[in-house]
Amino acid sequence: MPIRRGEDWGETGGLGPNGVLVDNDAEARRLIEEARRTNRPLPELGLLGGDLCRTLGGRGDADAIRSLEAWRFDVDLGAVLLDGRLFWFCAHLVARRKGWAGEALVAMNAAWRGTWNLGPKAHPGDGLLDISHGHLSTGDRLRALRRVGTGDHLPHPQIRCHRTGAFQVEFQGPLMVELDGEPVQRASNVSIRVEPAALTVVV
């Protein structure tokens, strides 16, 4: 169940005996996709690194993750159809051209993408994704890049922002889509939805 305003979120407790430690978001995504495609339950994941780990305040300490002082969270997943092919992501989706030229789309479940705070209001347990979609001029891109580390690139008049459980867009031409930091495929038609509280993670 997604978190509601004012509610506590998470609980103390270590990674379960069948849990899996992962080093980053891409590794987590591969395990999630393998489970989804083989109709198996999603594994419980201990996050040693990555943008979702950072958003949740993780320290990357394997011993701490297994201890009773660790924190357990039920987080949302993103599911996306890329020109009809189904994928999942746990931290973020980015669709763009080289250098962020032209049209771009960002869907954030975590707040961070590397050193960039692309989802300054994103919460991994609220049942929503933070979507930014727009087309910036060269000058606006340069100004945004100087501010993206703090999340102050938003709001922007040329970037449409939504906090939503589902979003669909057809680009003017195919863009490379990255899921959790890994390029997956070029696509023109992108349809995103949230699976609320679908994954248990431990930090």
C-alpha cells in the first residue's frame, strides 16, 4: 500500500535469509525482470549502492543490512512498454538524445540519478512517479545542467512535470531509453505505469 502524508514509512529489521545483496540499481533491475519474466516472486533486495539506495539513506554496509538495525521498505516499481516490449525499473527511466539535445523524458522513482537530483520531490513509496518531459533550447539546457545537482532546475516553463501513476507519450522520433542507468533500446512509444509497494528493499 502506498504511503500517505504524515504516515511513518519502513520498519527496522535485517535482510531475510533468502534476500539478495545488489551493488546498484541496474543489478536490481535485472533480478526483478528475471523474476517477472519467469513468474516468480520478486526477491527481497539488500541495497549496497545505487540511486535508490542513496534516496533511502543507505550506507552500503552489508553487515548492517543483515542486522536488526537495518531498515526495510516496500518500494514502488516502474513498468514500461517500449514500442510494445515490457520492462521494469526501480530507480528511474531516462529517454534522451546525446547531450540531452531536443526532446527528453525523465521518470523518477528515486530522487537521484548519479550526482543529479532529477526527482527532488520523488518518493519511492508514494505510488507515483515524478515525470519531467520537455524540449530545452541549448541555452536552457546549459542553465539547467548547472542547477540539476540541487534539483533547482525545476520548475521550468519548457518542462512539463507530472506526479502520476501512469503516463504515455509518443516521441517525434525514437529516443534511447535508459532504465536504472543502462541503455535498453530506442523507442518512440513509451507507456509507463507504477506497481505500488511491489518490492521489499533493505538498507
